[in-house]
Amino acid sequence: MDIVEIISKKQSGLELTDSEIGYVVAGYTEGVIPDYQMTAFLMAVYFKGMNDRESTTLTICMRDSGQVLNHERILGYKIDKHSTGGVGDKTTLILGPMAAALGIKFSKMSGRGLGHTGGTIDKLESIPGFRVNLSEEEFYKQVNEIGLAVVAQSGNLAPADKKIYALRDVTSTVASIPLIASSIMSKKLAANDDEIILDVKVGSGAFMKDLDEAEKLARLMVKIGRNAGKKVMAILTNMEQPLGATVGNALEVVESIETLKGKGPADIEALCCSICAYMLMDAKGVKSLDEAYDMARATLHDGSALNKFREFVKAQGGNDEVVDKYSLFQPAQQRIAYKAQSEGYLEKVDALEIGLAAGALGAGRHKLGDDVDHAVGIVVYRKCGDYVKKGDVILEVFSNGVGEVQCFEHLNNAIIIGKERKFKNLILKVIR
């Protein structure tokens, strides 16, 4: 095959064959196709798009570029949850123990964050002693025994995606729905669970800012998964303001534990219970969504999900005493209150600006290899629609003395106080 002809064909808006797409993915992964030709191909896809069949083929080829896990070794119904990323999104830390407490196998490979805040793996690494790297044997054994494992993503999973994404990142071809969908789904399909639940974030703090575009992405990912023989559903959720109250690695783990104790913020509890309810309907055959929701919520108030979290932390080498002694987390050196400058309703608590504020403190990384400060971050005490008086504390900054000026510049942009009381729906749409 001729890569130049394939590029020209896609530039003309024509449909590529399965073999042509396979040739491009294999050729680039193996180093036969150089960066400059792959860039031209990605630009052609960016401008001309791909249909559902092409997107599915691209995903499958990327999946098959590396290891596909043998999850038949895990007994029971296996579900993975993937979030497209947001500010204060600690859902996995709560949802995993909830699912395991209800007899659902929650096996997840996750990543470190590249951006303003840490990823799930960064959050877990704030727990003293926690191991994010397990052998395959340890992984399967742990999921079978306690129903739950969350580990760092293997470099052998979808290596084509890793190489292609790095090129997309420097050629301004990231924002293409077929390329986004194939990147996400190639890794999810390589993990080989029975079901995949996609939490597609929408809003200022999300990758997808527009609801219509987010829905297009969600529907394509669901279709790709089903074409590959998997059960997939997507939940579109609001990311105009941070999820929960905390933004920052250790802070988010503490909030997760509080939620598992039945004392978490209403929005994070509602989201986790909603996702878990859909899991119960598919994995356990619960007929009513309301009944499934109540079953999920019960795990947060009867201690069963908290006990699973203890087991999970201990199984992966972490100090499970953190559940009762938050002082075991690395503390920040100082706490600085951010107060309301006027009286009125909080019309905006902008997720992106708060994420950037946390990033300025060191909660995230700007490039691979950067260190993450697990102690720093922001606690959001008030949400959109709340009434505040001048001098009321809206936020609190947990700092180690780095980036405070930039942090407060972002916070000034994040908070808008006005006369109108505005509320944000958390769950925007469900695609099954």
C-alpha cells in the first residue's frame, strides 16, 4: 500500500478500507511511516472526519497494537468506568468500593494526570505506601478476592494510541471526535471488561465544552464499543463547576473517604449512586433505577463501601489507617482563605479557573515527568446558587508557598457574584 495515496484519499473525503486503516496504524507504530506523513494523515482526518465503521476499525487496530488483557481470569461481571476528565473528579475512588460491596468486579487501569490536577493514580499515590503497579497475577488475584483493583496503565496497552496521541498533541489535531473516541476506546477495549461506563464531562472544566459535541463523542464511543461486542453506556455530566468540594490529590482522597462514610457533598454522592445504579441494573438485573439507586446509596451509609476501601488500600500496600487518621496524609504548609468581595448569589464557580489555580500550586503537571505536590489544592465551600455576604469564605487554598500569585489570579476569574440565582444540573443526558 502507498501511504501517500491513503492520505490523498482521506483528504478528498473518501472512505478508507479496513486494510488501509490497519496499514496506517501498524506502519506508524512500527516506525515505517514517518511523523510527517502521519501528521498529514491526522490532519486529513481532522478536517474530513471518519464514519462509524472507519472509527471502529481505527479503534480496533489501535487496541490490537499491544496487549489485550485476559479478563476471563476474573470471576463474575466486570465493569470499568472511564471519565473524560474534570476538576475535582474523584468518582473512581468512591464508585469502585461501592461496586465491589455490591458484588460487581471493578477492575480499572488508570493514568496520571497531565494538566492542572492529578489523575486517579496521583490521588492514590498520596496514600502512604500505596502501590499502583501490580503484576498481572496480583491484579487478577486481588479483583477475584476483594472485587476491586485500580492500577497504573500498562505501557503494553494500545501502544499505537500512545504514539499517535503524542503526535496529535504537537500538531493541533487533538480536537477531532473520531481521534478522541478511538484513543479512549482502544485502551478501554484492551482492558477487556464486560461493560464500560463512560462519564463524559461537559463544560468549562472539561475537554468537551459544548453539549452537542460531547453528545456526538459519547454516541460514537458507545457505538464503537457495541461494534466491538461490548456493552457500553455514557452519562454526560456537568463540569461548569468543580465536582464535590475538593481539588487536589490528598484533599480529594479525604473527601472520598468522607463520602464513603456517608458524609460527602451531595453532588459527588448523587453522581456515584447514579452510575452505580446503572451498574446494578446491568450486572445484577435490578429492574428499577430507583431501587438500584437506593441499593447503591445504602453502601455509603452502612459501612460496606468504606470497608471495601480499607481492603483495597491494604491489598495494594497502603496504610489503611488513613481512613480514620487524616493526619497521615502529607499536610500543606499553609491555608489561605478566599473571601467574597461583595454580597449576592454565586453565579459562577468556574471549574477551569479553579483547576488552573490548583495547577499553579503544583497539584498537577505541565509535562510528563513533572513532580506532583500531593498536599496542595483548593477546598470549595460554596457552590453555584449559594448566597454569600461580603467577607464570607468561599474557598480555601492549601499551599506550600509555590504559585500563590497565579493561583489567586485564577480564583479572581473563577468567582462571579451577582443578583441572579443560578443552578446547574449535574446529569445532563444518559446514552444507553
